[in-house]
Amino acid sequence: MHGIYQKLARSPVSSLTALGVLLSVATVALFLVDLQSRYDDRIATAKTDAQSFATVLAEHTALTFEDVDRVLLEAAAIGKRYTEPGTANAALRQLQKSSSVIVAIGWTDASGQLIAHSYDHAPPRINISGMSHFIAQRDATDDRLFIAAPYRSAAGDKWFTAASRRLTNADGSFAGVVTAPIDQSYFLKIFRAIDLGKRGSVTLLHREGRVLARRPERTDAFEKSFMDVPFFTKYLPTSDAGALESTSPIDGESRIAGYKAVARLPLVLIVSYARGDVLAPWYHHLYTFGPLVAAIVVIIMFGTFVLVRQTNALAANTAALASTNARFDAALSNMPDGLSMFDADEKLLVSNSRYREMYDLTEEQVGPGTPLSRIVSDYKTAGTGFDPDIFAAGAKARAPHTLTLADGRVILIQRTPMKDGGWVATHRDITEKRRAEARLVSANDRLDAAIGNMSQGLCLFDAEKRLVVSNRRFQEMYRLPDELVLPGTPLARILQHYADRGEQSDLTVDQHVELMPTQLKQNYVPADGREILIQRKPLPDGGWVATHEDVTEQKRAEQLLAEKAAELEAMNIRFDAALNNMSQGLCMFDAEQKVVVSNARYGDIYNLGRGQIKPGTSLRQILEFRRQAGTSFATAPEVYLKVNVKEASEIQELADGRVVAIARHTMPGGGWLTTHEDITDRARNERRIAFLAQHDLLTGLANRALFSEKLDDAAKRLARHGITFTVLALDLDKFKNVNDTLGHPAGDQLLIEVARRLNSSLRDTDVLARFGGDEFAIIQENEKNQSEGAIKLALRIIGLIQQPFDLNGHRVSIGTSIGIAFAPEHGADAETLLKRADLALYAAKSGGRNDFRIFEPELTEAADIQKSMEGELREAIAQSELELHYQPVIDVRTRAVCGVEAFVRWHHPSRGLLAADQFLPLAEQTGLMLPLGEWILQQACVDAAAWPPHIRVAINISAAQFNKGNLFDVVLCALVESGLAPERLELEIAEASLLDKNQAAHLQTIRQLKSLGVSMVLDNCGTGYSSASYLTGFPFDKIKIDRSVAQGFASRRDCAAVVASVLALAHGLDIATAAKGVESREQFEALQAAGVDFAQGYLFGHPVPHAELDLDAVIPMAKNVA
């Protein structure tokens, strides 16, 4: 406070007066700023709220008129349905009751005469031809909702607006209007629900400047047009929504308003607050706090006046004291040391600035009269880091005393007593002096530590050849006693000790002493075999410093390194020989994508010379060399260098058509090792097999599997985009007659020609497939008229197929039956559509053939028949009406029977003995395949247990059994219960069973069965699903070539190609092969020559019951073959 008074004393009146005025002005300014902020907030909040209410009401109004428009459209529809006025009026009255907005509804003819209405009594106007909405609709060119400006009711007591739509005749001419008057009372109910203060308002305006509804109501407002007010001339033309401040042209009230135009309608909502209502809280704040602020200003000015008078009195006393102190302070401030003076009561009399700086004390802490105890207490509170009691004792000690502060400074305190019992103390900072002394000691210590911890021996001799200094390593290296490494020891004495110990030398000690300073580098080998490297450096004073390093281990390491290098060179020669004899190309790249090593095969694959793949060549350069050599990839080099090199494996097609498989293995250093294999032939075979997996072998058309995929895709497009499609199921009429009379080759030729004709009748977007035999199917998609398009296609196909075919000089006429199912009318999923197309196909065949039939619900009776047969099959399984027949399997090499295959037969009560293809599809569809399959497995194992031990039994496993997940348990139980050895059981799996998402589970099941000893067989190979991926991915023991492929092997090139591909894959994977359906000696001989291992077919025997199976009778027949 004293300091402040001193500053004010220089200009007391002006400073304090200015301060008082400043505080007063600041108080008033803050109040005015707050007042303006509150005013702006009230106005901004009112605009935001008004605009928000206007937006909500505009959206509600839009929805209201959407409902009105819906009623108008329904009224127009009623006019088309009811021509009798009474019926029409009743319908309109019922429709009017569904809307809370519309007062009435009706329609007129082209002259404006009211034809029908919803009034319970006579309408107020019979003709409305002069009203604005009738005129507007009459003159309009299109039919859209029109909202008229307000008009008085016929009675003149109310105001209405009218919504209307145009009625047109069939030729597009004007036929009248359908109109609905709307009362403003509906809107007033909504407007009254909004709290806008005492004088707030909501107005619904027509864009023609007319008021349709207003709260509070002003009847005179409906008669006026407000098109010339600023809202319509300034605000609405620039924006469909906003806020404004203006005086209302309706009631003259100053208002804050928000507005919003109604979307797609000529209407605008304005919501406004009265300005006085909005600012009422603001005025209350002004009148409450304004007087209070004025009172505060008066108090500030009065206090300023009092303070100025006190300051003037203090200034006079301070001036006299300041003159005396100034001289004394000048002397103290220029001392280099700190100074403090205490009286006998240990109170500070005086101190200088150096003293305060030295101990980081403020003037307040060391003011005159401050007790020593308080200064000590301030030290303790500030945490200076030293004991305050020691500080106090040092301050009073007579002898010089040092004090170490927390920041490391050292202070020397010297005390001189005064006569009155006090004392004067000087304080000198001796920190730098102490630090210099410490640095010298530290440097000496570091030098000693460095010399003592050197890995080399070190010694320093003076010009008199006496030892000056040496380290411990020097003493240890030469095993010298302590007395010989003392400073001052002559070099001759050290060398003599070494000679006395038996170290041999060609020179005497004296000669060594003379020669040693001149030998700057010396390799010395003591008697113990060590090798010591000595390096000497002369000093200016005639002495020298020498280092002694034991390099024995280093020399051994260098020798070992040379031996390893020779060994590595030999290994590299062998490594190069191994690399260049690999069947695969190999190339190693470092982290910078540069070649480390490569073999000759790598260059051969890509037609590159050794100079183009030498170490250091970058991968980018190799890609350019390959482009020039015509062996580049289709992938762009930039993409390949960034993306492909990160792939663990890939298959690339070269520009010359070859296919290369590449495998990469990353290395710890960031590079990678690649192997490259030319798999052109294998890839070609896989592509061929992959094509056959989805296409019919005979016609090249899509098979059932591919057709199902296309059908699923069409169903997805239907679900996502609503694209309709049609499924047509086709079956050839009289095809069996062609096979029976002209033979299978003619039948095959006929199927090929039918496929060609069907293709010619279809668009590119249509899908054609052959399901087998004489069954075809078509997907027709995205027809504008689905039914008409399908019928035209069916008639076109029937016309094409019934035209005669020329089969090797034989003219043949056949027909076709077609079943049609529409999606989504007859179903949306593939299974349902195929089933219903088949039902329609059966109906077409039953109706006389060579015709088409569209699916009808009545055709589901066929499904009832299927259900009946399902019940019979279920009962047959329970009543043991099923039995197994067995067909022998022949070892082609030995021509001996080695096993049998089990076939199930059904003794139907009314239909006799049924083959498997007559009821197994039903069993698969109905879920009966699981119990049936378990029975077949158990019964076959029981029957086989009674046969000779070398006879195996083969059993077909269905997809349902695979998917159940318990196949391993079922097989294990059957083997245990029957006592059959697992090695005698073969389980046959069709490729179709593997085409699902559970391949990993299937693989695990197959491996479990194989570990048990059961053999696994891939059945029906070559019929459309099989590929190399199944043979390499699943551990099969045998492949069975399908009957149709095996029978055509000797006569058809395509069948021969399939058999050759399957045999090549099987032999390469060490898998046995078997052929089904061998019926002639020629077929057997051809298959035997091709390398098939096993065969079965009618040539060796038909399937017979267990009781009729005679294995001995089969053997002579098999041996006579070939």
C-alpha cells in the first residue's frame, strides 16, 4: 500500500480523479453493453421462434392440402364409378366425413353446373362458372391441385377458399371440375394452440396477397389485397423462408415475424410476436437496474474525492524521507557483496540490493525492523533447501562461515560485531571458485579412470627413459611386480626383469633401450605364444607414449574367417548347381526390390538372358526386359510393383499365352524369395474341366448347376429392382423313339440340333440350359409384357422344333412340350419357379404334347400326389419293403471281382419293383433320405460281413447325409454292429454334395472316415461338377467316371478328352479310377488301354438281390473279357 501511495503522490489529484472517472464510465458502459446484449437476444430469439413456428405450420399446411388433394382425386374416381346423382351424392357425403378440413365436395360439368355434391340439403350455389377456381381449371392445360383466393359464402356471413382439380374427357378436353370449399376455422384451431404472447398473430396468406386465415381474427382483412406491402415486394421474392421486423398492415402493430412458404402450394405462413410483448422483460430490467447503476456511480465519485485529500497529505511527508534514503541506498547498492546490519535485538537495520538478490528476498521480507527469526521463517516457508537453524547460527557466528544454497551456490559470510551488541555481516558468492576447484579434481579422476579401464596397456616414458605413468593393463600384460611400475622406474630395469624371467631375445637389454624409442610399430611374441602389437608415438620433450594391444584372438579370428570364406565359396558352387537344376524358376529380391540370386530356369521361363537377371537388377528393369521379350503380365508394372509383390501366391498369364504360378516367401530383412512354375498345360486342363463343370458335355449349353446360379441371380434382381422374369421348362416329344429306332448317336445329333435351334430363337440376355436327357430350361427376363413375351417365345420354339430334322439322311419330326412359370406371380425363388414350371410342363404333356401350358394353382394337385407317395415311402421304410441289390466291380488288371456296389430297390404294393431313380429324388426332397441312407448303410454292412474278406462294398452317400454332420458316427455304428472291417467299406460321394458352404466340415468328415480305414470315392466324375480343385482339396482314394462319359469314350472325342483329363489328374495324384456303365467288350478294351483300374456294368452283371448274388459265377465272365 505504501508503494501505491508513493506513485500516486507524484500526481495525486489528477491520477485519482482519472481513476474515479474511469471506474464510473466503465460501470455505465458495462451496464449499457449488457442492456444492448439483452435487447439483441430478445429480438433474435423472437425471430428464431417465429421462423420455427412458421416452418412447422407450413409443413402441417402442406400435409393438410395433400389430404385435401387425396379427397379430390377420390371424388373424381367416384364420379367415374357412379353416374346416378343420388348414389354419387351419398358416396361424396361419406368421403367428406373422412376429412376434417373440407366443408363440402362436389363436381360440375364443363358449364360449371353442379352435378353431384355432399350437401345434406340444396347446395348454396348451383352454378360456379364465374368463380375463380372454375375459371382457372377451365383455362388450364393440365390437371393439378388449384387453391383459390378467399371468397364470401353465398349467405355472405363466412369466408372460404376452394381447392379444385380439373376433370377431362377421354379426348383430353375439359369436362368440369371437382371442388371442395375449405373453412378457415380448421386452421384457427391449430393457430390458437401456439403461445405467441398476448398480441401474437398467425396468418395464412395466398400468394395473390389475400388472407386465408388469421389469428386473432380480423374480418376486414379478408376483403383486402396486400400485394403492395414490403413482405410481398421485398422479402418473399428473395427467399421462401426468413424473418423480419415491420408494422402489420392489418392491425398496425409493430411486430417481429418469421415466415415460410408452403412447398408446392401458393401459400405462405407468417408467425409474429408483438414487439412490445417481446421487449417487456427488457424494459423491466432497464427500470430495475438503471437507478442502481446511477447510485454506484455517485458512490465511486465520492470515494475518489476523499482519497485525493488523504494522498496530498502523505505526499508531503514522503518527499523529505526519500531525499535522505536516496544517498544511503546509492552507497549500499554499489557494493559487490551483500550486506546486512542487525541490532542487539536481532532486528534488521539495513540491507542492500545485493543481499536481497543473493537470497532471492523481496523488499517486504527484509524491510528495516524485520526480526532475524522472520527472515529465517521466510526461508523455511520458501523451501530454500538448507536448514534455517544453521543459517541463523551462521548469521551470528564470529568466525567466517560458508553456506550452500538449494541452487548450489556457496556463500561466504563474515561478521563484524558492533558496540551496542548488534553486528554487520558481508555475504560473498564463492560458487565459481569452488566449482573450478571441483572441476580440476573431477578431471584428474576421469583421466585416472580412463587409463585404468583401457583394454590396451599404456605407458609413458620421459626423455631419460624413465617411466612417468602406466595403467593396470600394462602391468597385467607383462606380469610386472608393483615396484617396477612406479613412476621413475628406468626402462632398463623393466627389460632386465623380463630377461631374468627367461624371455629370449637376439639383442641385449642396452640395445633394446636404445632401439625401442625408434620402433614406432612392433609385433612382439612372448614365450607363451601371445602376439602383442606395440605402437609408439614420440613426444616433443624427447619421451614417448606407447600402447600395447594383445591381438592373439584377432589373428585367430582372421585365420578362421579366411577358412570360412573358402568353405562358403565351395558351398556357393554347390548352391548354384542346385539352383540351376531346379524344375522351377527361382529369384530372390532384397528389400529394395533388387535381385539377390536367380537360377537359369527363371530366365528360361521369361526368355531372359543371364545379364538381364544378374544380382543388383531391379524388379522394374526385369519387368521392362520381359515386355521387350514378349513375356510380360497383363497387370500394369506400377500396380504389380505396389500390390502384387505383397501377395503370397498368384497365377499370371503371360503375353505369349503361357500361365505361370508364382509363390512368394518373405524374408526377415524385408526382401522375398519367389518360385515360378510354368503351369500352362495344367491351367488349360483345369479351365476345360471348369467349363465342363457348368456346361452340358453334348450341347455346350449351361447345365443345371449354372442354370440354378443364373436363376438365383434373376431372383435377386427381382427382389432389388423389380425386374420380372419367366421360367420355361421344355421336354422333347418322341425323343425316345429316335433313340430306340436310330440309336444313341442319332439322339445325340438331334439334341445338338435342338440346342442350336433354341439358341437361335433367344435373345443374348436369355439363358438356355440342358438338364440332361431331353430336358431343357429357359430364363426370359425383363419383358415389357411378361405373359405376351413368354407365349410368343413358346410358340416360336414349338414352330422351330416341329420342323423336320435331317439326321444322317433320316428325316425326323418331333415336338416339344413347354411349361411356363412367371416371377413373381407364381413365385420369387428358384426352387418354387422350377417346380411350378415342371408342373405346367407335365400338364402340357398330359394334354396332348407339342403345346405349352402356363402354371395354374390347380396344378398343385400333382404336389398332393407327391405327398401321397411320400407317405407310402415313409411306410415302406418302416415296413421293410426296401431291399438292396448288388452289382459286381471288376479289377481291370486281374479281371477278378474285388467288390460290389449297393443299389436300393422298393417293392411297391401296387407299382411293383421300383428302381432308385423312381423314389430317391422324392426321398431327398422330403427329408427321408436320412433314415433311408442309414438303413442302406447298416444293411449293406451286414450283408458284406458274410462275403469273402477281399470283397468290398460300395455305398452311395447323399448330400443330406453329409450336411447332417453325424456321418462319422453313423458309419462307425454300422461297422461296429455288423462286424465289417472298415477297409472293406467304400463310401461314394457325388460332386454335387461338395458344392455348398460346408466344404471345411465335409473335409473334416472325410479325413475322420479315412483315419478309420474307410475308402472315399468321388462318384459321377465328368458330369458337370468335378474339377481339379476337388481332387486336390479332398483326400479321395478313387474316382468313378460317369456312365455317360465311359460309354462315349470309344466313340466321342469330347468323352475321350474328359476321360483323359480325369485319368491324368488321378494318376498324378495317385488316385485309383473306376468306370461305370461298361456294357460292351469294345468299351472295356478302350478303358483298359487308357489305364482305368476298375470297371462295372451290365457286361459283368446286373444288380441282383443279396440272395441271388453269386460271386463265383461272375469271375469266369470277367476273365473272358479282353
